Amino acid sequence: MIRRELRAAVRAAALILSVAVPITAHCGVIPLPAEIVAEVGSFNVGAATVVHVPRGDADADQAARYLVELWTRTNGLTLPVTVSPANPGAASTDSISFERHSGFGPEAYEINVAPHGVTVSAASAAGLFYGAVTLWQLLPPGGAAGQIPAQTIRDMPTYAWRGLMLDSARHFQSPAFIRSMIDWMALHKLNVLHWHLTDDQGWRLEIRKYPRLTSVGAWRVDPGGARYGGFYTQGEVRDLVRFAASRHVQIVPEIEMPGHATAAIAAYPSMGAAGDGALRVSASWGVHTHLFNLEPGTFEFLENVLGEVLELFPSRYIHVGGDEAVKDEWNASPTVQARARRLGIHGADAMQAYFTQKIAKFLSAHGRRAVGWDEIMQPGLPSDAVVMAWRGASGAHAAAIKGNDTVLAPDPALYFDHRQSKLAAEPPGRLIIISLEDVYRFEPGDPALSDLQRRHILGLQAELWTEYMTTGQRVEWMALPRAAALAEVGWSSRRSWPDFLRRLVSMSARYRALNLDYADSVFGIDAHFARAAGGVSVTLGNLSELKDAGLDPSIHYTLDGREPSATSALYEAPLTVPVGTEIRAATFLGPQQASRTWSSRPDAHAGVRRSSHELELCGNGVGLLLEPSTGAAPDAPLAVDIMNPCWIYRDVELGSAGRVTAAVAALPFNYVGLDAAKIRVGDNRTPVGELEVHVDGCDTASLGVLPLAPAAGKDGITELPALKLPPLSGRHDVCLRFARPRLDPLWALDWVEIENQ
């Protein structure tokens, strides 16, 4: 009786502890488990620990060996995996056991950590695997031994579809990178890789029946004149599919139709609506107008392609695109119109509905389900087709009401080609900021749906469109850690933004141990310089978001070249340092370094020179961060609105005669589908054009121009000759805009320096 009462008291105390103590006292796991109950004591993990698996259970053995692999990679700790002893009482008190039990959902698991041992339990292979991933994160990274607080974790996902889309058509990634991406997706319990394999700019999948799809369709000539491309052989794909299965990631291939088909039609012109034999794989971004036609031979071609796709990808889902199908060619083609009349189809939208339904029925007949972007929502859509809502959550709402399963993938909220902060370290991409917090606060739930309708929400995914992600390294940067936030939204039934940030510090350390090139934007240093007596004034910031989340961050710095630590000088106010002094700084949460180390050595231009992303764009058309395709890359990508290349430098002192110096780049204007007629051109005074300088308005008379030399931009960034300014009293806004004879090249500003004499 006394013992029962004591146990009850201990459990009550543990329950109080689990409520009163912050989650991070027990858990550094992302995504956050559904339930964590703190217990008394801790389990010591070290070289003497043994991992046990049931005899003959291959799934448990794989999960256990994956746990050991992860601890080896991040902690330098390698443990033996052995068969569980026949007599449970003979098990070592230093053991970790994987056990199979019924009563769990498809991906659910339980972990019990006690001082005498750890047990991971699940009914499925996926549950055992995800239990291993969580257990890996319970041990702090970096040490070969450590303690895991005693606790019980019961966990299952909120949504079944937790995915990322990777665009390999615009830029080709190596099979090794795809393998690495699958690996780190699994570490976040992301389970769908939607693989965008075909588009206007490239066909990336080997189809043996149609070799020209890769010999022609996989290659383009980029604006700089270089031949670019690549494709995945069927052997490489099979290897990746097998590897993904070992990580419980389903690869959903996408073969775009009827639009985004330029590369395919360039290879096989008879499949196109316009019958243009001169069509080439596109090197331009934007919405193209080339569509497959509606002839029986084209459907035979597509079904043969999909037949090989089905052999390669065991996924239940096959994505068939369906987005941005501009109907101009269908409307203009006598052949397409004649075919539509024979089929009894009236109108271009009805043609696309016919197209989608025919392909969806083919897939259904082969035991698969068609997935398409939300444009496929047309009358007659088969009930087993899945709608991927990219034009806002309303598409998912409509699909669920209609009775179709749906996946949330809205732009811009889950489009990871948008930059994630205003920091200069951000790589090229779209200029709108979709921050880590924006992703974390995305809410996939739809309270307007009934319980039955809500079941049609399969889950969510984020998109990695790669027009501006030229390397795998940049894909990682744009994905991480936003993929961690996405994973928590898709998995966890309870979320806390401040707690997520605390857990992200440990996760960032794991990223570093795994050599992942993640963004530390939420913790990174934002530096600003100004001229000061005796040198340069340096202001360090970027802590407001952390403070708003209830955290207590600090910045520590050094001026002697050493790495900053939590005991280095505390930044409290702007510093004044001599020109050329090296400053190194980092953000800390308590003793833990949260950001990478930022460093700079401000020169004589610091405080006067402003980069394009530090200026204000004059318009809000299509804002991008870009860099030259040739020559040395600038210190930071160039911020430009391609609809209006114009910038404003606010509040400049022009009280005495001074000068304007600027550096520019000539970028290719390779964009289609824009309302180009609205872009101002033809107002140049010289053959190449000039950079105009205006004061207090971009439509005022210019104070002067900086002529653009014909050679400018060929070596990346070109500094223009300085312009002398007339003296003006007081402070003014200075507008800099390009006057140019044509759209191509797109002139962009790298930096401007306005200096009084």
C-alpha cells in the first residue's frame, strides 16, 4: 500500500513537473511530440550502452541501426546492435530496446526513458523509425556520452502528407544531393518528396521509349551562351526510390501537362499544339504558352511515358501538373479546334478538363491516383484525384467540399523561393520575405469545414522552385530551417513559437554536425555602419523578433580576431572602431551560440555606400534578388524590381557640392508572361542608356546621369564614372533609375555612394 501511494505521489510530481517546467527542459525535439510526461531521474548514454532488437524483425533492426548511425554522425558515439535476450530480465541496465507492439497508428510510436533503460515501441516500420529519430534528438549533440532525462513520449502526426517539392527542371541537382535531401527530410519526419521533373526549361527523367526527351529536352542554352542541363537515368531513379523507402519518404514524381511542356515539345514537335518544329528548350523564366495537343497520338505518347514512370515510382500518387496552361495555342490551332469539335468539347477550359480526366482515368486504371495543381478543379474531375492548392487555401477548401482529397501548398506562404529575412546573406530569390515565423504560424486547419470534409485535407507541403537556386547548397539554405517549421506544423498538435526557437538552437548544432548549409537568419547579425569621428560606427541588431518571442538573446563580440563566446564582450550600444578593424559577433541564448559567427572589416566606404537591398525599391512589381551570370559575384545579390528598375536612397544630406558613384550590372532579361508593355524603355539619351539621378521624386528633372558604357556588366559588376552634384540645402530623397533602349539587358544597381565634399 505504501509503495503504491509512493508511486502515485512520484507520478503526480512528475505530471506537475511536466506542466510547470518548460518543454525544453525535457525535449530538444523537432517536430514537437504530441505528449511528453517527465519522470524522475535520467538515462546515461555512453560506450557501454547496447541497442537491442527482436530476433527476425528487420524493421526494428533498421531503425536501431539508423539511430546508431545518427549518433555516430552527430556525437561520435557508435553503439552495438544485438538481438534482444530471450529472457527480458537478462537485458543490460544500459540497454535501448526496440519493440513491436500493436495499438499504434501508422506512424505513431512511444518512447519510455527510465534510469535503467530506454524502450522504443511502435506497430509499424515508420513508427519505429520515427521513434529512433526522436531518441536521437533527446541526446544533446556534440558529446560521445550524455544523459537523457527520464520521460515518456507518446507521439503521432497530425497530417499524413508532410512534404517538400523540389524543382529539378529549372536547375538540375545531382543524385547525391537528392539522396542527402531525402536524408535530412527524414530527420524532420517529412515523408513526401514531390519531385518536379519536367517543365519548359528541361526534361530530367530518362524515358527509354522516347530518347529525345533527354537527348534534346534535357539541355538548353542559357543567356550567357553555355549549354546547361542533365537528367536522371532510370538506374539512378531506382536507387533513389529505394533509399527514400529506407527513410520512409515517398517520392511523388511530377510530369507536367498540358502546359509547361516546352522541353517535351522541343524533343517531339508533333506533340505540340502549334506544330512548331523550331521550338527549343527554354532558357527563360515565367509562364510559357506551349501546350500538348489533343490528338490520340499525343495521349498515347503521354500514357507510354507514364507507363515507364509507374515502373520507376511505386508511389500511390502521380502528379500531372495542370497549372498555368495558357490556352492561346489551343484557341489558335485549327487542328486542336477540330479535334475538340469531334469530341463535343466547347471552350478551352473544357479541353483541359477533358485532358486531365483522360490522364487521371489512365492512372486510376493502373492503381494510382492523379495529383494536380488546383487548376484541375473542373467539372468531371474524378473523385480519387488529389488537388494541390497553390493559389491560396481556398482551393483546398473547395476541393474538400467537393469531396476530393487535397494538399495545402499556397503561394507565398509555403513558397521557399522567397527570401527568409532582410539580411545581406540571403541568396538570390524572390524579394518578398517569408520568414521562419511566417511558416511556423501557417495554419492548415479550416474551421469552416465539417468533420467529414476536414478528412480530405491530407496535409501540406512547401515548394522549392529553383529558378534562382543554382546549386544544391542554395536549396538547403532556402529550405532549412523553414522545413523544420513546416514539419512541426504538419506533425505537431500543439505548437509554441518561443519554445520552437529554443529547440532550434540544438537542431542548428545538428545541422552543423551533418554539414548542412542552413540559414541562421532568425538568429543572424544585422549590421549597419555610419561614419564617425575616429572611424566607423557599428550597430548590431536583429534581436527584436527573438525578444518579441519572450526570449533573452544577447550579442557578444570580439575585436581581436578571436571567435566570440558567451563570455566575450556584450554588445549594448553602437561601437566606434578604426577603419579596417575586424569585428566578429554572434547571437547567444544563454551560454549557447545560436547564430553563426558574423565578421566584417569595415573600410573607408562603410557608412556611405549603400547596397541595392539597403535601398527602397520605387515600385512593387516583380521584386527579385539576382546576381550576374558571368564574372565575380557581388557581396550580396542585387535587389531589383524587373518591372521598374529604380531605387530610392532616403534622407541624404546634400548641403554642399558632392558626387554620386554607383556600380551596376547588366543582367539577362529572360522573363516571359509578364506585361512587358508596362515596362518603361526607349527613354535613353545615349545608345546603351544611363543611370539617372533625381531628387525628391523619380519624375522630377534629373540632376544628371551616369552613362552606361557598352562594356559595363560583362565582368559582373562595373563601377560607373562619378557624377558631380550641385549643392542643395538640407536632406533629400535621391532616386536612381535606369533609362534604357530595350528590355534586354536588365540593368540593376549593385551599390551607390553619395558623398559630400
